[in-house]
Amino acid sequence: MAEKVRIFHAVDVHGSELVWRKWLNIPKIHNANILLFCGDLTGKLIVPVVEEKPGHYKSMLYGRWVKAKGEKELNKLLEKFKSIGFYPHVCSKDEYEYLKEHPEEVDKLFHKYMVERLDSWLNMVEEKLPDDVMVVVMPGNDDAQVIDETIKAHSDRVIYPLGKAVNLCFNYEMLSFEWVNPTPWNTPREAPEEKLWEMLEDLANKVTVDWDKVILNFHCPPFGTEIDLAPKLDKNLKPVTFLGEVIFVHVGSKSVRKFIEQYQPMLGLHGHIHESSAADRVGKTLVINPGSEYSEGILRGFLIDLTKDGIEKWWKIEG
């Protein structure tokens, strides 16, 4: 093994194909040996692209109508939607009206597009990355359970890290956890703090090394740090302001913080809170959150250089 191994950690791609493609270039640009994309892989909504008459299409983008004429313009519009994380669905006016009246059919389409895009992304890993680059991909709280089997189907090339300790390098073990404390949006993988603590205690039993050789890949950040600050929301889920400034509050997990305080692992890799791109410490544990600007097509992440003696250096990149 080399004397130094470089990890790249990114989170919260939310369906953005542009961000995913940038992530695939990190080994070539920054000589990363281990690529992590951990948490909230899938997009947030389907966008109907309605064919109003043959070859003429209409859709809504950021509150305004956009149109496409012919196959070339249509494909350009579809790529735009993919780059910002949406799932475009080309349909007739009749199908559009039908889907408006049948939300269960929209849910089926949503899951179909999630799986298809993620499957194509993981095929890119197999096609574009050399075999000596370790790749770890896991879901986050926003991701429906349906995508897990898609990741597992690529297990010959991509590591699905949940429910086990993954030996990364130099006998450093990584524990991964996708669940978060309750949010206002009732996402698929969130639970009360008491339940999170039970799950985390079970996960701790997977460790076979000293805790100063453990890396936590926990999507949720620890409470009360620089990496869990988000806008305070009112009852209508709108940011609260004071004198024109948005008020920020801590929204991370108290169970995750307790876990870090109790075991003091070497490193915590987190995400979930897009606005909190930062680094902090809980005791002696370095905790980081790259944040996310997926809708702008910006890749954010941290590079961490590891040696057998621990973390040599770490720094944030974006582009």
C-alpha cells in the first residue's frame, strides 16, 4: 500500500447529473484514491414536459414557462433538467391530465426515474474509473428505500457501506449511517433521537479496531456544531429573519453528537445540511460537512490525506 491515501468526500447530489460527472473526475484531477458520495443521491421532483402539438413542448422551470421545438431543443431542455437534479417526463396533454388525477402513478414514475438515473450513474463508475479507485455510495434520509438494491447490484465495483464496518486503508474502519433526526419534511429515513441512539449502539458493535482508527460516515451532523446550522423556519416553512438577516439554528442530531463524544473516532464525515459547509471538532474528533449547491451544478467536497499515523492534512474544494 502507498504511504498516503487520499479520500474525497461529497454529499447531497440530489439527482444532479452535472455534479455526479464532476465527482467522477476527482481521481484524475486531485489524485484521489477513495471516492465517497454519501447521502441524498436522488432528485426531489418530476417535471412534466408536455407535447402540446407534434414537435412542440412546454414545461415549467423555476416558476416560468419554457418551450422547446423539435428534437434538438427538447434534448437540450431535458439535459438542463437533469443537470439540476430534476426528472423530466415527456408526455402528451392527456397523460399529463391523467397524472394530475392519479398521484400514485406519479409515485411509481418517481421511483422508476430514481432507479434508472442512479443505475446509469453507477454504470459510469464502472466505465470511467480505474479499478484501483475505491468507490463508496450510500443513500441519505431523502432517498426512498427502493434505491438500495440498485447500489447493491453494482457491488462488484461500488461499495454499499450500510450495516457493516468497511476497511478503507491502513486498517481504518468506516461506519456508515444514513438516518437523521426528525425534519419538517417527513423524509423516508428519519427517526426520533431515542431510536437513532438504539441504532447507533448496534452499529458500534461492528467496530473491530480501536476507536481512534474509526471514521464515521454519518449523513446527519452532530448537534451544536458549525456543521449543523440551518435557517430557522416558521410554521409555513419559511426562513425566519431579524432585521433583514436570516436566523440560523442548530438542527443536527443529539444522538450523533453523544455517539461521537462517547467513542471519539478519528473523523466524522457528514452532510444533510446544505448551508453548513464547514469543519469543527467534537472533543478530539474532526467533523466536516462539504455542504451542497447541487442545483447550481457546483460540486463541493473535502479531500483528506491519510497515513498510517492518522490524518496528515485536509482541505475543502468546490467547482
